[in-house]
Amino acid sequence: MTDSEPPRDPDEPARPVEPHGPSEPQGPAEPPGVAERHGPAEPHGRAAPAHEPESRHWTGVDPWLAWVRKAEQLGAGRMPGFGVPAWLRPTRGERRWPITASVIAAIVLQVLLPPHLTEPLPGWLLPSLEGALLIGLTVADPIRVERGGTAMRAAGIVLIMLVSIANAASAVLLIRAILEGRGGTAGPLFASGASIWATNVIVFGLWYWEFDRGGPVRRAAGTMQHPDLMFPQMASPQLAPPDWESRFVDYLYLSFTNATAFSPTDVMPLARWAKLTMAVQSAVSLAVGALVIARAVNILKA
């Protein structure tokens, strides 16, 4: 009988050591009988504090990973319920009348300049060419800016270039007249400077509008995914309606703020051409504004 029964008596004195068992994982080995009775409960009691925080950490959904997966699915076109911003998908072209009205305003401002700021060319030559191009573009694409093609794009760029050249020549002549002391009285000087400055705002607004993400036609087609100019509605789409996309008025506002603050405000230039264009505009606005104001103040004091 003693050989067939397991040795139970030596284990009974070892039971008082159990209070130290949970705090000491590496305790003395227990006989098979005691391990079967107490073993299944002890591993769960000891492992729960160590593994519960880890399970809570890894079972939760990583928000960054979820966002990346959602972006991948959106790019693959497998998320019909996820709203795509208008500037990333094909939409209708914007209306032409704001661009037409701005170009007409620039032509009128150039016509109103005094003759000594338009020489050596006749004062009517460049405005006439600009008006002819504007009429041709309006007739070819009257309601919305949706018609692409090399001829349309070239005509638009030539129109903006003519307005830019005429305004740059007037700005240089005005600065030379101020430096030579031929600015005239304060009133006409202020009027000429304000006209050139306002035309400068319109011209650079047209340049931003024409080249951002490949131009208005390509923006409407949604083929350019990387913006050259980052508007706040692009960086924070939850702050804008889903049908928001940049229009000419947004580029005109960008030009105005850059001409007054001499630096980016709410729209950040990402492309190199945008940074250089904004730098040139700030320099022109600073030179014209500072010289006109300084000369006008000296005339008023005299």
C-alpha cells in the first residue's frame, strides 16, 4: 500500500508556504496533486495584471492606421460613402465673368494713366490688344472656363502677359519720374500709384489662377492631385463644404493680401514658381507703395 499511494503526508506541512507563492513566481516545485488543485487558478491570477494593459493597448484601433487605410481605399475608388473634396474630383468649370470683369478693370486703369507713364508706345495700343484677346476668349468659352486646348491656353497666357508688361512698364516709368523729381503734384501722383498698384494685384491674381495645379481647366478635371497653393480649406476640409474648390476670387484675395502684407497670409505657396511669383509681387508692391507715399509726403510738406 505504501508503494502504490502517492506521498501525501510530506506535502501537508508545505501548505503554509502558499501565501508567498503569488508574490514569488519562482517557488519550489509542488507535487503533482497540489499542482493540479492550485495550478489552474494561480497562472490566471498572476498573469492578469501583466497582460490586461497589453491587451487593451493592442486590441484598440490605431486612428492613424485607420486614416491611412481609408486614404488608400479612397485612392483606389473603393469607398463610395466617403466624401471626396471637390478640388480632388472632376467638377464643372468656374464661371468666366469674374475673370472678364477683372481684365476689363485692369484695361480701364491702364487707359486712365497719364501719357508719360505709357510711353514710348501709344496709350491705346496695348489695351486694344488686350481687349481683342479678351473678346476672343469670351466668345470661344463664354459661360464657364471649360474649354481646353493649346490655343485657348496660349491666348490666355498672352493676355495676362500683355497686361503684365504694360503695368510693369508704367511702374518703371513712375519710379523713374519719382526719383528724378518729376512726379507732379500729390493728387495725380497718388492716383497713378494707386492705379498701378491695383493693376498689379489683378495681374498677379490672374497668374496664380492660370498656373495653380495646371490651370482652371485641369483643376476642373481633377487631374492634378498636388496643389501648388495650399488654401485653408484644403488643409482642413472639415471647415469647408464638400463642394468647395478654389475660384478666381480666392486667387485675387491671395494677390491682395500678398501685396499688402508682403508675405503669405492664409494661403501657403508649395511650388517653387509660386514662391518666386509671390516674392516678385511683394517686391513690386513695396517699391511702388513706398516711393509713391514718400514722394507724396515730401510734396505735401513743400
